Amino acid sequence: MNKEFRVLSRPYMVWLSVLVFFPILAMIFIGFSNLDSSVSIGEISLSFSHLNILTQSSTIIAFRNSLIFALATTFICFIFGYFIAYEIKLSKFKNKFVLLTLVILPMWSNLILRTESLANIMSENNILKSLLGFNIFGNIAGTWMAVLFGLVFTYMPFMILSVYTALEKIDFALEEAALDLGLTPLKKFWKVVFPLSLKGVVTGSIMVFLPTLAGFAIPKILSRGQIVFIGNIIDNKFIYTNYNHGALLAVVILIFILGSILLITKFDKEGETLL
């Protein structure tokens, strides 16, 4: 990189260090030390006593819930998201940017506001029932179905955009060649299109899986506290100033994030499908 342009990256590196690297180091330090309000600076030492939080039943259940819902959400988003992305690619609509805008339009509003709105229309009495005379969702607020629907509704655009980006980069000449060689449209899809779009699937899956795994607002609001994710445990630990346990659990989530980043760089080295 040219030295003149390298200077322009310095403010970003400072911002990245202050808001990302230093907080991560602080989180690791707090999670593996005896630091709390009753310990003076001279008494701070390395401590692994907080690791017992990982074996507590509440933590294990929260991890299990997070993992199950993250996998289920990712799978559903893959099935429906790939279909939608493929239909957008095949559509004869001249300005496909308009279609993609409609996909990401819900993301332009606040996450909490969207989730609270979903919780309202999933309740027994809501605005849709007043307008239509019947309740579309029934009364599923506070159930696992409400949480799963909210997660899919929230993170589906990540899958659609990642897959669509990969599909758009496939040379149409390859598809024509596959048909000329005698492949049926279905075999062409499985032997040519899908393998070439796999990096978009991997990127989209990770972009859905990670926020679902670490999230806390959606399960807290839509399940009305009945279903607890690991993010809810971390949130409660920090609210009640148990920073050691909260930081340690956050480090565990961070390991998942770093592993996922390595996986993305393996499948998509050029970063073509990253948003």
C-alpha cells in the first residue's frame, strides 16, 4: 500500500484498538482474575475460580438453548433464504436492487422496536386482530415458536444477501455449457450453481448463526423470559455487577466468533460475499 494512503488508515486502527482490542483484553483479564470491587490493585492475581460458571446447570441449559435455536434458525434461513435469493437472481425484474431493498427494509428499523412489534402481534389481543377480526399468529407469545419466528424474521436478510452476492458472480456461460452438455436444469443446479454459491451459503450461515447464538433481546422479549440464551446469562451477570462471570462467558462466545471468522476466510478468501 502506498505510504500516503497508509496514513489514512491510522485513525481507523486507533478506533479499532480503542473500541475492539483493548476491551477484548480487558474482558479476558477480568474473566481470569480475582478483580472485583473488594480487591485492591496490589491484590489482583490470576484466578481460575470463575470457571465453575461453565459447569452450572443454568449455564449449560442456556448454551443448549442458544445452540439449538441458532442451528434451527440457520437451517430455516438457508432453506428459505437460498430459494428467495435464487428467485431474485432468475427474476426478469430490471432493477433487482429494488427487490433487495425490500428484503433489507425491516433491518432499517431498530431491533428492539421490531421485536416488540412482533411480540405484540403474537399476543392474544393486538392491532391485526382489531383490523382483520382474527389473529394470524394465534397466541404464541412466550413460546419457542415465537422465538424461532422472531430469529428467522430478523436474520433472514443476512442469508439472502450473502447467497445472492455469490449467485450473481456465477458466469452464466457455465450454466449454458452445462445445459449444452446434456444436464437437466435440476442437475445443472446441483452440479454447477450450488457448488459455486457455497461460499455465500457458508458466509450467510455464519452471519445468521453468530448473532443468534450470542443474542439476548429476541428470546427475552418474545419468550417473556421463559427461554434463556447464553446472551441473557451474560446480560444478567453484568446487570448485577458480576463482571468476572459475565466476562468469562463473553470470552467463550468470542472463541466461537473467532472460529467463525477463520471459517469465512477459508471459504471466501477475497471477502466477496461479506456485507
